[in-house]
Amino acid sequence: MIGVDFDNTIVRYDDLFGRVALDLGLVPPGAATSKTAVRDHLRAAGAEDRWTELQGVIYGPRMGDAALFPGVAEFFAACRAAGTPVAIVSHRTRFPYLGERHDLHAAARDFLARHGFHNDTGIALPADRVFLEETKAGKLSRIGALGCTTFIDDLPELLGDPAFPAGVRPILFDPEGIHTPPPGITTVASWAEVGRVLAEVRP
Ligand SMILES: [Mg+2]
């Protein structure tokens, strides 16, 4: 079983944080649009709560404006063709901590369905292979319980967590090249590269 994270690994948000922050009047026009720039701007303005609310909007009603990373669908289809089972394991609360009560689990499932993950003729990922865990601890124990041989995630702190299950190969997905590769963790910059690293599922 290959395990794959969801946000920022399958789903690419790009400048969506900047665009929505602008729409909501949280940042001035012309401000930097990256997720980190928006977060830093709101934190510096003492508006940590606005940052939390913004995440609830993006991971909820605005998910339709996010995209798949290039090569994700091809990777999942190649796994299916190779007979290699895949599961999606995400740390995502059902509702935002603050702000309007959007169902963030429903938004994630809708995103996958709209992008054809469950279509019989394509990826054909069973809906019960999508695990949305309320806590990081829940995510880590799910990765172990599923018997994953490999787990792909964009957060080095998740892959390097002391509770990350032993015997699971960690792969860091770092398309922007922003992390220094931690020891023992393979870093990749694209989904094509994931396929090359996992030779059995080369798309
Ligand atoms: Mg992630």
C-alpha cells in the first residue's frame, strides 16, 4: 500500500490563498500572494484569527478553485495498472476552528470525485481508501494501521515525526524546493519523479 497526503501533495493551491485573501479584503492589492506571505502578513497585523478563517474558506467552499498537481492523476492510474493499492491519508478537521461552519471533509471528497478519482475507467480509487483524520496522531496511526510501505507528504515534520511508523519509506514532495532534505528522507520535486523513485509504478 502506498499512502499519499492530500493538501499540498495532491491538491495544488498556488496563489489561491492570495486571491481569496484579496477577495475578502484581508491583504492590500498588490501584496505577495503565496500562502506563507499571506500568513506572515496576517500574523504581523495581529490577525491570526483571520488566517485561521481564511484556511476554513479555502479548504471548504473555495476548494473548487484549487487544482491537481501535474502528474498526480497519471501516478494514481499507473498504480492501478500495476495492481499497487493506494490510500489517501490526510490530517483535516471536519469543521474549521473558527469562522463559518463549512464541512471540510465533504469539500475534500467532492474535490476527488470532481477530478475523477473514483471513475471506474480511470483511477478507480475506492471511496473507502480516503482517510480524513481529525488529528496528526490519528493520521500517523492510520499510516501504520494500513500497512503502508511508502508515504508521500509535503511536510518534513510529519515524515520525521517520532511517531511516524517504522518500516514505512518516507518521501518528501517538495515541488518548490523549499526544504533541506532531512536525513533518511527521499525528496522529489514532481509526481513524475515519484514514479521514477517507485519503479514499480512508473507512469
Ligand atoms: Mg499536506
